[in-house]
Amino acid sequence: MTITDAIGRISQIQATLVQLETGMRATASSGSSSTAAGSATSATSATDFASALSGALGATDGSSTGAGAVTGADVVADAKKYLGVPYVFGGTSASGLDCSGLVQRVYKDLGIDVPRLVSGQSTVGTEVPSLAEAQPGDLIVTNGGEHIVIYAGDGKVIHAPSEGRNVSLVDNWMKDSDIVTIRRVVPQAAPAASSATGLSGLAGLSGLSGLSSASGSSAQADMLRSLFASLAQGGSL
């Protein structure tokens, strides 16, 4: 579920909280002193819960990034660490790399497993329609499927060229007609944190248990718990 969907669902929860709080205040004004105290406590819990909920939304307003997310810029930065490494056919380490070995090494550094050979790497991720739409970190397969490079942005690529040469950052020499496929494995920028990331920690807030025990509206509290559990798990209501 997207952040937009989550925000829409939150309004439902907050409206229900308001109704519960109103009912609890009415109970407090007409019941015994002990019941009133319990209802007042529950109303406070409801308010606290709503505030915490709003705070969680503030943490997932789209300007924040997912923790640990890998971006295309990260791919390019890691690939640059290997500039100058000699081309070695079959090489997969800093002592020597071939074209697909460089790609595998860079993505592995970032915690992403990709196939070892160009044939496998040409199927990972999603396809980019044209060179004009390529973003840093995208993989470009060329030479009839025999060579792969990492697009570095600004019309440049990083690759392990051939025997006797080193891993290099060079101007892109390819046209769309030279390209077999362009693959995007990671986004150009880190994605906004998901609703599940921002909200999962709130599912067990004490405010909900207070609603159940002090207000006597266990059915409504159960409904709130169900609604919120769905949000926390990224589901729909």
C-alpha cells in the first residue's frame, strides 16, 4: 500500500478515535467517579494514540528515504572504486575484472546478487526503453549480448573493456541500435519509506489497549486494532 493510500486510511482511524473519545467523555460525566476516572484515562489514551499516529505519518511524508535503500548513484560510486583495475577474463575481484565480473562485484558490494554472466545480467531488473531514458546505475548490454557496461550518467559509462586495458570511465559510444537491452536494477533515487515501514511500530500502542479496557467499547477497540494491523502490514482496509 502506498503512502497516499495509508494517509487516506488514517483519516478513518482518527475519525473513529474521535467518536470513541466523545462517547467516553459522555460516560465519564454520567457514571460513578471511578468510571469517570477510567473513561478520562481512556480518552487521554485515545488522544495520545492519535498524536502518535500523526507523528508516524510525519515520518513517512515522502521526503524521507527507505533505510538502507540502494540507488543508482550508489552503484556508480562503488564502480568508481574499481577504476584502473586490469581486465582479466573471468575476473571477479579487485585484482582483475571482466565486464560482467565488474557488474557482479559492484552489485554484490551493495548487497544485491546478480548473475555472473552477461546472458543472465541482461534479464535482471526492468527494461529501460531507450538510451535517452537511462539513469545512473543502469546496465547496458551491447555487442550482440557479449558486453555489459554500467551507465554513469552525463553520457558516460564504466566498464571493463578488454585484454590489456583497465576498468575505465569513458564517454558513451553507443546508439540505441547498438544496444541489446538496458536494465534497471535499482532506482535512481531512494524510494519514499513505505507505509509499513513508517507505521508498523504503532500496532501495539498502549492507547489501543486503554480504549478496550477503560471504555468498555471492546468491539470498537477491536475494530481499531484490526484496521491498524492492516495498515502496519501494508494491506488494505
